[in-house]
Amino acid sequence: MIHSSQLLRRALLADAVFSGISAIAMVLDAGALASLLGLPEALLRETGLFLIAYTALVGWLGSRTLLPKGPVILVVAGNAAWTLASIALLLSGAVSPNLLGTIVILAQAVATGVFAELQYVGMRRSGDTVAT
């Protein structure tokens, strides 16, 4: 367990808000987003469903002063991987988004990368590990 720094808690909560808004939009309006962005509806809906669970985890972590280090490391690594996977998705040719879809994917990749960095720095600023 670690004593969470204020930066870590705020970065986790901001991530939860961003992810939660994205999840709601993707789950409730995947069809409209698919046509707007030129992305597969199933990809958007399934991503939104994943983000619901992710939002719950990250929101819970962000609400704690004392929290387990393992899940925080998993969130940071997951955000870094998400950033790289988003760029890889565009480069792979597996999807063919229109210009707006490409911009949205790149913007969320950058935002996710920023969250990973802030969470990593916040974790490093957190207090020493304590016994449970």
C-alpha cells in the first residue's frame, strides 16, 4: 500500500472522468459515432463497455488516500499501452477512419499518454509503501 500523492489522486480522477464520458458516449451512441468518425460500431461499443469497468476502477483508486500499488502500476502501464495501441491501430490499416476519426484517435492517444505520465509522476511522489 502507498500513501497516494495529491497529484496521483487528481490524475486518476481526471482519467476516470475522461474515460467515463467516453464510455457513455460510445455505449449509448456507437452508431452515430461510427458514421461520424468512420470507425466500426462494434469497436466503439466494445471499447465503451470496457471503459465502464475501467472508469469504476480508476475512480475508486483516485478516491483513496491509501491504495494498493499494484493496480496503480497496472493503470499506468495500461494507459501507456493504450496510447501505443491507438497509434498502432491507425498505422495497421485495420480501420479506415475519416479525418475526424483520425484526429479523435490521436487526441485520445495523447490524452491517455498524458494521464500515464501524470499518474507515473504522482506515484513517484507518493509516500513510502506501508504494511497492510
